[in-house]
Amino acid sequence: MFENDECLNCVIKDRYLSKYVLSLPMHKYRLEVQGKYNERGQFNIKKMRIINIDSYIAIIGTPE
């Protein structure tokens, strides 16, 4: 993930959500995430929302 054109080190604990994120094309979607940093400086994602939904996302759906 990128924040202000800087790479952000993220951790996703939910396997389904991580597979979903990895299946998305690079640099095409904007994500809104919520979470907090751990002691290693990694951002732990708790909630995620796709901001710019298009026809591809409408077909594969969004994680609940």
C-alpha cells in the first residue's frame, strides 16, 4: 500500500481479505483502511473499503 507516494508496510491477519487484496490489479484502486501500528512499525489493517468501485469490483464483489 502507498500513502502519499510512500510504500506502507501492512499486515492483514484475515486470509480471505489478504487473498482479495492481492488479487486486485496494482495502482488501480484506492483503499480506505482503518487499523493501528504495531511495535514493529507495521500497519495492522482491521477494516478496508474500496473507494473507486468499477465493473470489475461489481463482478467479483467486495469482502464483508
